[in-house]
Amino acid sequence: MNYIDVILDSVNAIDPLLALAPLDRNLGEGDVETSNGRLRLRIGERPIARNLRSLYEQSGKPLPPDFQVFMAYDIWMITHVISVVREGGFKKVRQLGCQVEFDKDAPFTTLALLCPCPFG
């Protein structure tokens, strides 16, 4: 799988002092020591899209009565791969945000967002 690798650390932060507690900051002259840790984000370049009606049809099972909405609408499950690797220094990742943009001319509705491995 192809992915985009993004490194987050204090070296390439807009304000390197944000990685330091206020009492640990050197407010005098000299270099700022900011070797507090690093995170590596890996973002997959190719989302996987599956039509849920097609998945049911391929399974050979009848569509459940409460799923008849699949006959009127195409409902897709789109999987995006995002991983976070802590490479030292940070306590732990508690939250990760992701923004996805779809074609403005294509009508769509997001029904649910699922995360198989919640942080915590």
C-alpha cells in the first residue's frame, strides 16, 4: 500500500516552545532545546470503497427487511487507512482528526463514522 508519511516533532513545529512546559523553557539567550519526541503519521493514498448492497448480494443471503433502503439508495462503506506511530517522548495520542472532501457536485450523506481501534 502506498501512503504519505508525515513526521510531527518540535523541530518542524511553527512554535517549538509549545512542546515544552512553561517552567522548562529557556527565556534567556541561547538555543531552544526541544527534543521532546516525535510522531509519525501514515495516511493511505487509496481509500477502499465497497457497495454494501453488492456485498449482501454476493453473500447469497436475502436483504434483511429493515435494510430495504439499499434498494432505493447506493450505500457505500469507504475505508481510509490512517496510522499513528509514537517514536518517543509524547505520553500518548488521545485524539486524531481527519477531514475528507468529496466532489461538490455529487450528492452524498455521511451516515456514520467508525474507528475500529479507539485511542485511550
